[in-house]
Amino acid sequence: MHGININKHRTQARIIDFGDRTQPIVVDYRNSRKYFKTKNYEGTPGLNWIEFNVHHEGALNFSTDPKQLILDALFKAIEGNELFPVNYQCGQNVDTFLARTCKPALDKLFQRGLSIQTVSGIELQLSVCLNAAAYNRSQISPAVIISQVISRLMDNLETVEGVPGVLNLCNFKANESFKNIVVRLSNLATFQLVCSTIYNNDDNRRALKGFSFACNQISDLGPLKLFGDVDYDLLDLTYNRLSSAVRLCSDLQRVRAKHLKLLENPIAKKKQYPNCLEPLKANFQIIDGVPFDKLYKMYTPLNYEIDVECDGTRIDWSNKSKLNEFKHSSDWHSFLIPDAQCEITKELIFDYISISLHPQLGEFYPCYYKYDGGEHRFLVRDCFDQIEHLVQTLNLELKIPELVNTLDDVQELNYERSIAYYLRMNVSSFKQGHVEPKQCIEQAVQKRFNAINRTLNLTQFQQTEGLEHVIVLLSSPKILGSILRMASRKFMGNCVDLRLGNNKIVSANNLRSLSLLSSLQALDLSQNWINDLSEISCLGDVPLKSLRLHGNPVCRKYSLPSEYIAAVTQIFSTLLKLDDVELSSKPGLTTQKDFLCNLSAYELTNEFLTTYLREFEQLDQRINMIKYYTENSIFTMTCSFDINRCARPSSELFKRINKYNYHSRNLVKNSLDTCRLSVGTNDIMAVLMQLPVVRHDYVSLQTDVMHYDANMIVINVIGLLRDEPDLLLAFSRQIVLHVDAVGLGIGKGARRLKIINERFNIMNPTRKQTRDGFKFCELPSQVIVKQELEEDSVDVKEHKLIIFQEITGLRPRWCTRIVQEEANWNFEAALQKFLEMQSGDELPNDAFA
């Protein structure tokens, strides 16, 4: 006997009216044949309706979506053959639906003995009733409904991800027109029907700029071959079930689009990803928002492989005792630091992490940082001792240092604020292609060595190409020491100049490996966090000739230049140059002294102040100073020069000083002639243009930046100037600067400063100023000549290449080609050439780093 009648859940005769003007389906079981637990059926299914009953007996009623589980199992069982369930009805023990013209799918079900299995392993029996209802052409037709939906969507193309003209089939099964039928693009036959329908719509197909097939559980892209050999802008395949790289590359072999989206597909979580996409390099320019040639660099397991919501074991303050279970693990562990409003920058997060690390424990390399879901996230591995310190000793709290004023009006660091965070241990095993920090660092160090001038330039080391996914905390003595040991082994006697500026280094006392650099003559530690000379005292054995400490907090500890020089040379007795200034037997000779409230202000003294003073010196260029002022700017001048204190007062001297007194503002006398206030560019420039030609003694300058933030800067500079040709005057300028605009220039990193208030004061010079003035400094014109003479030096050319690379983002060989070969080291011409090549689309994608 081939079939068994099912009486337990016998379905009653009924009329199904969909209310959509189609002919109702009369289910009367006339001449029907029913089958259950069998692999064969008699005759052929014909064109009439077949009734399917899924006997789950309530086993799925506690599932979130029993219907979804049944349909997933059903479509898996029919292996891509066509099936459109109609009038699907959920029941307490039995789900029922109708279908027709589905012989291949029916045969697959009978081959399985009318049994399907859910993803959870539950086996469900089906009963099938052939010829349950008669069919006529006026009844519901899934193929017709699909065609109508496709036609409407093609008449109303959408803009997706900024791309217009996109056919949006995202979550296609949820279309409201499919309320009486089940349509799954995960079913290959259905996907083929949909793609054929699109392809055959000649009128609208030519307007297509892209497709969105997101959220459709698609695993086979074979039907997309119909759209080969046409250039589209977007192909969105996110949130599907694409798992085979071989099949994906084969199916898309002839499909081309500017942007391919593959996020949230199993293929993106495989260890071969993204290398497995290499065969498609010519087909797609961008993958998931990343240029194809940069895909490997930008790849991160946090985007593709790891779900931090469920992967791994969570460790927080409540279960710290479980941490020891992972002592010998070499898997990745994830740090998750809550920050819902993203109030803390990435840079600050790692500054706080650096402060928290134990200086005597192992190296700690955060990898694959990202901000997502209101959390700062990164991965680490092979650093259990530091993790244990952060968990057990610091209780998973990230301390936030803040400067506070004590009762004695002294600033101290306060650590009362903190952020609680948590870990997820063993979120992923280490796989081929994952970043290996030490290997990346070794390659980065090699890139930073210039064999021509024997310089190892590790300035702002984190910005080195190849460290995009590794955070190198050089503020950690362990890590700094490890990197320099590596460098010492590689370069030994070949390195004469080591540059470590802008790396947040707090101590260099563990850098004994520098003694292996037997030829080392110059060391740059500028713009770091060194707070005391004791932090570098162990380097005194290295016979350095040049040392740069400019920009460290230690520089602010000395009120006099002579004290600063004496303290440094007591440790480094062989020094000939300190902070780029030649040392002499005269203790008064030193570089300009700065007293700054913020380390970032060091750049300001070079970028703004020096340029400002030099323009003031040249009467023919002074008119250009109009760019520093606005219509609301205020300028006042005072002159407290007492002519009676001069050795030889004269009428000539009186006339020269009167040029300053004429514009002076004296609030004590408060007369109309002396209470002068200049407002606006015209008034201010009128005063500046009438002042005499002067020269500044740049060695005498002392700069005090009293306030510095993103909007305003307050500078006070004092020093000596010479009213040409022979009158020495002391001066002070108090300048309040407003940041007028940011994000300027080709690299979008420049800013425009405007003076909103300035006071210029002329005074009698002190005896020391008179004695030492203009004896040891070069005039600005001589400096400029010297710079021009050095324009062809290797050092200058190297800096041009570095700056050009930072501005353009080009790879080194392209920088060399444009700056050297195309522009002959003319930087302005090189930038112009770059813009021309970029606008002319002459730069390939692999030209950019």
C-alpha cells in the first residue's frame, strides 16, 4: 500500500476566498489521494491543487517563530526546486498549505519519506493530499503576483547608500503583496524566476544602477549571471547565507559593480576572508565601504568574525574569579568600554589604558580597535599578566586623570573619575591572516629607517603604514624598550640619528639597548611626556652630540635658560647641541624659552608667532598682516620707555621714541591724545604701517601661552628688538587669538587664526638685554638664506616626501614619482600635479596607502 489516509487531523472541505478578485479555491477532496510516511505516490500530480499538512504535534509551539522553522526545513528539503506555498495556515498541531505545479519538489519530499527536519533536529512528518482542489486559470497565481511586484518596484527605483536607480528587493518575502503566498529568494527556483522577470523587463532594466538583495537568506547567486557584463554602481548582498567563496566567485565572475556589500554573511567570518575574494578584484572597486586594494588592511575580526554579544565568556567585577581559567589561552580576548555618547576619543582611551598598565609586566598590544554599539572595543592576546593586573588589581576600572587645584593653589592629578568596563575572553581563535603585532612593528621600524642619512625616524610611530590595526603604546617602558632592542639588532652601527618625538614617552631609563647603536650621535625626544631629567639619566652613558627635549614638561621646570642647559649637560657631558641650538661657553646662549599651559601650543610658537614677528620686521610686507585681524579686532599700544634712564639722552632719541608715544594709550593721563584705541583692520593697519622698521632678537624671546583650547589662545611674548639701525628696546606683546576656521588646506588639517585683542608695549631694556642683545642670534634674512641653501639637502627632501604622503595619502613610490620626477622637488608644483592626476582619474586605487 503506497498511502495511508490520515483521520486524526482530518481537514474539512472548505472554500478559500482571498478577496483579491481571483476565483476562490474549493477544497472538496473530490477524487483526492492522501499519503503519509511513504516514498511513492500513484500517477502524476497534474495541475490541480495539492494540500500539504505538517504534523508538528505542538512540538514547536514554544519556539519564537514555528512557521519560520517549518518553512526553513521545507525549503531545505526540496533542494532549490520550485514551491510556492499558498494560504499557509498555522495550527496547534498541524500547519497546512496548498501548492501546485511542483512535481520536482514533491518528488524530493517523497524521497525523504514525507519527513523534514528542523535546524534544531526535530523531525516532522508530512501528509500530502493530491488533487485536493480543482484548478482554473482565474485562481491565485504566485508567478503573476511576483511579476506584478517586480514591475512596480522597477517603476519606483530607490536611492540606496547614496546610489540612485537601485532595485530594492531587501527582505523580499515581507512584501505586502505576498500575504497569501510564501516567496523565498533563498529558494533557487524562486530567485531564478525573480531575476528572469527583472531581465525580461527591457523598458526599465536599462535604468538600473544597482540591486539590493539584502536580508533574503540567499546562499546561491547563480541567477545573477543574467546581469553579467554590465557596469552597475551597487550590489548589496548583506545579511544572507553566502558561505562558499568558490561558488561566490564563480557566480559573480561576469557581474560588475562599483560597490559590493557582503557584511553579515558566513563567508566574511571564514579564515580565508578577505583573500578568498581576490578573483573578483577586477569586478568590484569597493567591498563593504573599503577600496578593494585596502580590504586586507581594513579587515577586522570585530566586523566579520566576532559577535561580542554572545561569543566568548564575559568577565566583569561579579565573576573575576573565573579569569584564571584563561591563563594559558592564546585566543583573542575583547575589551569593551561603555561610552554611549562617544565622549572619549580613541586617543584618550589608549592614554588611560597606558596609564593603567603595570610597567614591569608584559607587553600589551591592543588590536582592531572600533567604536560600535556605544562601546570602545579592541582585541588583545598573549598578555594574561597585564589582563590579570587590570582585572584583579584595578577592578576593571579605567582611571581618568584630571588636574585639580589644591588649597595651596598647586595643580595635582586626581583619579576620582573612572569608567567600568568588561571583557569577553576567548571570543575567537587566532587564525591565519590575523594581525601579528610584533611582526607589524618590525616591518614598520624597517620602513622608518633611511639608509641614505642613516636616520631611524620613529616620530609619531603610530602613524606608520602597517600599524592601522595595532596600537603601539610607546608610553609603556616595556614596549619602547622592546622596539629599540629590535632596532638595535637590525641597524647596530648604521644609525647615527634616532628620532622618537611625539610618542607620549614618559621615561627612557630602560633604553640601555641604545648603547648597541655604536654610531648614535643625535637623539630626539621632543614633544613627549618626560616630566623630569631623572627619567632620562640612564642615557648619560651614550656619547650624544645632539639632544632634543623641546616640548616636554621637564622644560617648564627651569626659569632660566642657563639652569636648563646646566642640568642637561650635567647628565650628557658630550653634548654640542641642545634643542637645535649650538652650545657655547656662555650660559646665556640657548634656544627661546617657552612657558606653556598646553603642550600643543609649542607648534603655535613656530607656526604663528615667528611668522607674525618676521612680517612685522619687513615694512614692505607689513601690509600683509591685515590677514591676522578682523573688523572687530582691538589694538592698543603703550610706551613706558623712560628717556632719562638712557646714558646719552638726546633730541634725536626723543624723536625716535615719540614715534611710539604718538600711538601710545595712557589710561592714567586719559587725555584725548593719549587714550588711543584702534578697532578694525583699517585703524590697526594704519598704526602698524607708521611704526619704525625693527629687528627682533629671537634668542631673547620668552613666550608664555596662558590659555589654549580649541577656540581661543592667549599669548604673552617678551624680548628685545632693535629700532634700526641701533636703538635697542625691550618689548612685550599680549595677543588674544580666536580660531576662525578649521579643516582648511588640501589635507583638511589647517586652521585660520585671527587676533581679536592685542597690546604692544615698548620698554627700557635691562642691562643684561643690552649686554647680550643681538650677539648670538642670526638675523631672519640670514636664516632664510640658510634655509634656501639647504633646500637641496637630503633631510629637506625626505621631509617633503613625508609631508606630501600625509597630505595625499599616496604610497611612497608614487610620492617619489610626483615630487621628484614630475615636480623636481617643487612642493607647490607637486601638489598641483597631484590634483591634476586625481581629477583626470590617472591615479589607480593601489596608488593610495
